Amino acid sequence: MLTKFETKSCLFTLHGHLDYIRTVQFHDEHPWIVSASDDQTIRVWNWQSRTCVAVLTGHNHYVMCASFHPKEDLVVSASLDQTVRVWDIGALRKKSSSPADDIMRLTQMNTDLFGGIDAVVKYVLEGHDRGVNWASFHPTLPLIVSGADDRQVKLWRMNDTKAWEVDTLRGHMNNVSCVLFHAKQDIIVSNSEDKSIRVWDATKRTGIQTFRREHDRFWVLAAHPEMNLLAAGHDSGMIVFKLERERPAFAVSGDTVFYVKDRFLRFYEYSTQKEVQVAPIRRPGSVSLNQSPRTLSYSPTENAVLICSDVDGGSYELFIVPKDSAGRADYLQDAKKGSGGSAVFIARNRFAVLEKSSNQVLVKSLKNEIVKKSPLPIGTDVIYYAGTGNVLCRAEDRVAIFDLQQRLVLGELQASAVKYVIWSNDMESVALLSKHAVVIANKKLVHRCTLHETIRVKSGAWDENGVFIYSTLNHIKYCLPNGDSGIIKTLDVPIYITKVAGNTIAFLDRDGKNKIITVDASEYIFKLALLRKRYDHVMSMIKNSQLCGQAVISYLQQKGFPEVALHFVKDEKTRFNLALESGNIQIAVASAKELDDKDHWYRLGIEALRQGNVGIVEYAYQRTKNFDRLAFLYLLTGYLDKVGFMSKIAGQNNNLMGQFHNALYLGDAKKRVEILENAGQLPLAYVTAATHGLTEIADRLAGELGEDVPSLPEGKTRSLLIPPAPLTACGDWPLLRVMRGIFEGGLDATGRAEQEEDYDDAGGDWGDEDLEIVDASHVIENGDAGHADESETNEEDGDEEGGWDLEDLELPPEADTPKARGPERSALFVAPTPGMPVSQIWTQKSSLAGEHAAAGNFDTAMRLLSRQLGIKNFAPLKALFLDAHMGSHTFLRAFASAPVIPIAVEKGWSESASPNVRGPPALVFSFAQMDDKLKAAYKATTEGKFPEALRQFLNILYTIPLLVVDSRREVDEVKELIEIVREYVLGLRMEVKRKELKNDATRQQELAAYFTNCKLQKVHMRLVLTSAMGLCFKGGNYATAANFARMLLDNGPNEAQAKKARQVLQACGDRKDAHQLNYDFRNPFVVCGATFVPIYRGQKDVSCPYCASRFVPSVEGQLCSICELSVVGADASGLLCSPTQSR
């Protein structure tokens, strides 16, 4: 059955075998398929003609496998008849090829007619004692490997005349099901029904490595023809794996990269592209695979190289390379060796070695002598270089920079499973690479950004602009300092970037070859220039490069540069949207005219109205024929003559409502009566006429109405509502002229020309004729003739002064008065650059959630709390956030119709303080308040008001994340307060739960017993012990009650409590418990905050990252039931409530 894997559909089926088919294989060149079957035959099929072209018979048992030779016309087969056969199919190739002439065609016809043999047995290999399951050719050498049920793997060699056994590999404990040669290495891989895969050295014929599975037998193997990958099928499925890592160890210094290839240390110069072999590397004592060095460190001043390997527990080799040796072995000193988890240079002639067993760093000289020992502050499994005298220590969930001289932690960052650390050239930034993430931080490990990838991150390097370039399995990507990222190039194979310079990227491939590729860096250079506000560079790139695409346009919009995006856009719709976003009305008008769409004209009118550009608003309303809005606009701006013109247009369109509105706008009562009368609304017309004093019209209408004349209210003073007459007709709003941005110059010339063109098209009065409803002659006939004549007179006057009263005045001669000195031209007012808001200054360098909440940046405050304390439920904090924000601001009343002015209140402000130095916000919450709240909660607990006490304790827990204290001592006190409150909340929740269980006496006694395990004040502990003692005594658990009585006596009870405890002890005596409780006071335990069951010492548990309450593992991922804020088991960096914690 031939199936197309892309569509998962069967193309056709080939029939011919009479029993089960064991294996099938495609030929590399010809359209052939070879199949092996239990019918003891091998068949060769042509999948193009869908016919069987050859049947190979000779085996006398099941044929377990058959495969083509990669290059020659051979087929190898393995059978349960204990033989391996090699078949020559050269005749089949000749038969399938096109004959060159008639003679060749005749020969082929004779062969077909009289029965030629297309395949013959060339060799029969006998040597296995039981059935052979698999046989395969070597890709390049004349070798065959076979595996059989006799648990042996045999290696065979062949030539033109014969084939013979070379060696036998023994080690499998059950039938060998498959065996093959590796495509790139001199190794043999076999698998077996003994649940193992074994790797053999093909030259030494010895076992190298064994891989096992617990419950699955292996059946089949396949090797990738080009990549270092193997696939193995087993009972439960399939696994794909590689035998050893392919990343070469390397270190870059300036123009040189040192790296390891083929068990040799080499260096490569980028400028000359010269590669030099420096020294051989020793082979570890272990014979297993994956022995290549892990890391390499280089000291450029001493020209020394450290090579580290993790084989046999970890070791290193130190090479001192003379600068004039050029790789000659006679110039090299013997490598100095040592053991250690990892080793890096930390100074010119010093290197540090990690000693995992004692968790310390050994500082050694170039003579491999220990100079100093420094214990590490955190459990470290790998160390990296972090500047002179410093090492970066990697723990399971974080990294830290440790100063070996001062023995101080200089910085710490939460980052899990970091694999590689890459420093920028100036040592100001560092990239931490893990399996699927890139973390960027500064030299003090202050977090900047994190990028998450769905596929593996392989390598990276910093370019000279401070952009981090990294590679994944499929792409080369970039990361800007602000966290923006993108794809530079798609890769066919993985690479390991060593250096980035301009548009070139140098890298090592998996074969250890140095290569250089050229990429287009214009996209991230452009974004970097925008980020750093280098607008001159941005303009240069716009003019000289072809940056385009939706990605660039979208990026510019997101970053607030729509005016820059206009340069890249030719699509009028996008251009219109960008022009509106950037406030460029002229470009928007030009695009709207090209689009000529009602929706675009409507949006243009809204934006022009927002800017107060009356002319554009009028033009937009004209183009959409929105006469109602246009008439109202004329009323607001004082152009009442144009309102009259709109009334005429409404009359021609039979728009009675429009006519009536315009009459209202103009205060024309007579016109309104006429409109109402024409509309058949005689009563309304009569009331309007009578109200406005139009007696004659009112009498005429009354006669027409007869008895239906409506009555008017009497005894009330009526006044006419006449619209106020505008003093002047206003135009566009006055706008403050500011200096033009650097990007606006290129737009203004085009925009201004387009605007002038649009105005010319619109007409002198912004399109009175452009309404396309009435022609000019009709307008003149309806009363605009006077205006037309006046306009014509003004045009005939030309430049003359008539009508402007500019006659010469009889003034005395000009006196010799000194001229006032002033600027030759009026200075253009430049609006002052708005300063940074105080709230933004507060949050700019702060990592304290309380200060972010006080500044009103609730979003960042929530992100900080989520990262520091794992908080997910922010509903209880909403009111506290608002209180913090309102408490750090005061509000001043401004003049009428203006909003109030918010003023940020700073902590510790004084009149002598510098206006340029801003202090932190004044916070409404303080640690002293928490002390008062704690006392109130204690009091409620003593009085037995448990719901009220629980509410007060929870309020303290909700407030603590927003606290800011000044000293480390207060930080410790805050953490101690969290522990106190946690114990009380846990105990009170158990007590509330106990009171709900009225019918379960045993559970009541357990919860009372667990309450005694909480760390409480003595006065409360005495009350809890008294309660638990009484419950257990009444329930018949006398031994437990006696234990509580003794504990009560140890806690200094009052006279009544002591008397009661002694009575219980006397009554209990040696009596035992009547019921078994899940409580053992002898075994230390904590109580699960969700299930209220004990978690004894040694049992697994999970904890809340904020309140540190403990829970059974099944609760992981749920909301903490104690603090009701954080997620149980979430990763969090810890409480941050003081500036001293981040220094």
C-alpha cells in the first residue's frame, strides 16, 4: 500500500505476496520498492508502473528484512533460515533503462521472450546459529552488519568475488531485532528484545554505551541520512534521539574564536579567515559517547585556554599557548589537568574551579595551584565568568553574581535552568539562555526583559549597538533593550552564533566549521534608532532604504510614531488611518478625497472637529451631505447667512424638519408658522403665531380652525426665545504653534499642496455650489443676488482701496523719535517640553508594588505582585489600591468649567528640597498601622469574635504587599508579622469550621487539636488548650485530654484554668482514648491550609509563595485558602517592601 503522508490517503495497493510482509524500502534513485515477506520471497516493485519487476527466491524460511545498497546494484536480505544473502540486481537496472539503439532493444526483447534472470544471489553469508532478523549495508564501505536470534551481531566484509565474517559482537541478552551502521560515525547501533539499545565501536568492535527501558522491548531502528538522529520503535511507541551533543565548545575574544573540533583545540581569525590547529585534547578514561568538552574559557592576556568536560564527574584542562607558536606542538607546554564541576578565568592569571561536593570555589593560578577558597552563598551547579574577580553562580531556580574577593552577592535574579551566559562587549548587559527562554539583565542582574520561545534557543551574541542576536533551531532573531524582538533570517540547519558585526554573523555549524552569513539588519537598527530617539538616523534610513511591510507599520503605530509610518504607506486606507492618528488633517483630506467614501469623510469630520478646524469640518459635512450637522455648525460659528442658505436647500429637498430646525436657529417665527401650516399642523401653527405676536396670521388660522382653536394658557408671562445674534463669525480654533517635528518636514510640502488643491476644488465659500443640489442661478433667484453683485464689485475693484476707507489722513510730519529696538521678526513661541509626571518618576526605578499603586500604575503593581508573591486574585486588593493612590495625591480646585488639578504628595517633603530631586510617594499605609490592626485583631480573638478577628487578620495580609518600610530590620519585622497572621488565620478558619460540624464529634476534636499546633499568643494558646481539653474529655478521648491539660499547665494558666486542668488529669488517670484521632502530638507536623489534615515531617508538601502556608501536593495550582491571594506552588521571587532590598 503506497500512502501519501501529506494527505494521509492511500494512492494504490500492490498485490503479489502470499503471506505477511516484514519490511519495505524505497530505492534512492530508481522508482523501485523492495519488500520482504513470510512467503520466503523478496519482491522488487516499480511504483510508477505499479507492477512487480522482479521476484528474488532462494530463502527457505521467512525473509525478515531486505534493503537496497545506497550506491551499488545490490540487495541484502536476512531470513530465519540462518543466512544473509546479497543479491545482484544489475540486470534489472539495465532492463529498466532505455535502450540506446535497435540492437540493444532486440537483445532486451530476446531476454524477455526466453526468460532472463533479473537478480541473482551473489553471496550467501552463513554464520549465525539461529534465524537472522536484520541485515544492512554500510553507507560507504563494503561492510554488512547482521543481527539474529542467537543474540549476536556479526560484521561481514565483501569484495567483488566473495564475502566473509569479520567479527562477532556479543552483549545482548535476548534476540537482536535490528542493527545498522551510523550515517556519520564509525559505530554500529543495535537493539534487542532485552529492552536495550547498544552502541558498538565499528573499528575496535567493542561496546561503547547501552540505553535501556524498563518495560519495553525494542524492535526496529532507523538512522537519519544527514542529521545525527536515530529513531527506535518499541512496545509502547517510538523515540527519536541522538548519541552525543553537537554544540562545539568555543570562546570569542576580539577577532579570534577558540573552539574544539575533532578532539583538537583550534582558533580562527575572522579578519584573515585563517584556521590553526593548536593542541590535541586528551580522551577521558570513559569509553562512552558524548565526551566532547562542554565549555571553553579564554584569557587573552596570558593566551591561556580552559577546556571543561562533565565526563567522570567533571574535569578541566589548562593550555598555555605561546603567541608565536602558530599551533606547533613543540612550542606547547603540557596541559595542566584537574577535577571540578566547571572552570572559568576570573582574572589575567587566575581561574576559578567549582567544587560541587563542598559548594565552594577554588581560585587557582596558571600553575594549577590553589590560591584561595571561597564558599558560595547558594547551592551552585555551574559557574560562569561575570567580570574580573566575579563569578555568576547558577542554582536550580536563580542566578547570582558573587564577588570572590569581598565574598558578597552583587546581584541575584530569578531564572530557572540557565544553560548559557553571554555578556556584552562592555560588560553592561548579560543574556541568560535557557531551553525555551532568553532573559536580558544588566550587570547587576536587574531584570530588563524575558523572551519566551516555543522551540529551543541554541546560541547568541551581542552586536556593537547593544542588540542581542540569538538563534533557535529554525531562526535567527533579535532582541532590543526594551524587549521587542523579531526574526532576521530563517535557517535550514541549527547554527551557533559566535560574533555579530554589522550585517554579518559569524557562526559554527554542527560540523565545527566557521562560516559567515550576511543578513539585513535594517529592521532592528531602525527600531533601535526609534527607541533611542536618534531621529536623524531614522530619517536617513527612511530616505536611503526600502523599509516596508505591515510589521514595520504596525510597530510604528504601537510605539506612537504614525507620522513616520506615513512614509512607508501607499495604500490610501492605511494612509488615511495613520494621518488621523497622527493628527495630520491635510494628508487625511487628500486620502479621503481619493477614497471618496462616506465613512472616511465622516471620520475626517470628527477628527477635524476635535482639532477645531471649522473649514475641514464644513467640507466633510458637505461631502457627506450631512445638512443637519452642517446647519448646526453654521449656527455655532455665527454664519447665520449660511444657515438661511441651508434652509433653502432643505426646502428643495422637501425636508420639513430641516426647514423647521433652520427657522429655529434663525429665530424666524413667521417662517416656522409657514412651515407648520404647509405641513398641515394648523393648531401648532396657530399657537406659534399667537405666541410670537403674529396677530393677522393667528386670526386667519383661527378662522380656518373654527371651533378647534386651541386655548392658550393665561396668567403667565411669556417671552420669545430668540437666538442671540453673533457678534463675529468665528473660524478655526486658535492653536499654539510649536516647533515642527523632524518627521513632519517631508510630509508638509505634499500635505500643503494637497490641501490647497482641495480648497480650490471646494470653492470660495467652501462649496456652496459643491453641495450638488442647487445651481448658482437658482440660488441667486432665491435671494442671493445681492451677495453675488457685491462679490463681482469687489473683484472688479482689484487692488484699489474703495470700500475700505483707507483715505490719506492729515497728520503732522514724522518726528525724529528713536525707533524701538526689537527683533526683526516676531519670535515663534515654542511650547515648553512637558516634564515627566511625578507618578512616572516614582515608578521609573522602583520595584515596590506599594509605590506603583500609589502612583496609579495598578497594572505594573499587579505584575510586580504576581512576580514577587505569585498573587493571582487581586479582587481583595482593589480598595487598597484605590486608597493608596488617593492617599498619595491631593486635589486643587481650578477655575470654572476646568477639572481639578491633582498634586502628587511626596514622602518627607520640605521647602528646602530641590525641585529636581523627587522623593518617594507618601503612602497611606504604614507598619505602625499594622501594629494597631494586630492589637485589634488580638482583642477580637480574646473576646471570641472569630469572624471579626478573621476579617481583621485578613485585612493585615491584604495590606502587607503594599507596605514600604525603610530598613532591613523593618523588613524582618514585616516577614515576622506575616507568620503571626498566617498562624491566626489558619487557626481561626479551623475553629470556624469546627463550629459548623455539629454532628461529627471526632472531626471537632481533631480540628481543636490542630488549633493547638498553631503558634499563638500565650493568652490565646491557653484558651485553645482549654477548649481542646474539654472537647476531648467530653468525647471520651481521655489520653489526649490529659495531654492538653499538661500543656495548659505548662503555659502559665490562671487559677481557674489550672484548677480545671488538674481536675481533668485526675479524672483521666491512665484511661485511654475511646476514638482514634488523626493526631500525634509526638510527631512534628504542620496543618494543611485547605484540607485541615496534618502533614507530618518527611511527607511531601507545597507552600504558598506569599504567606508560606503549607498544603498537601494535590492542592498545587489552586488559590491559597489562607491569604486568598496567591497560587499554591507558584514560582515567586519573594516579598519586596523596602528600597534596601534592591540595593
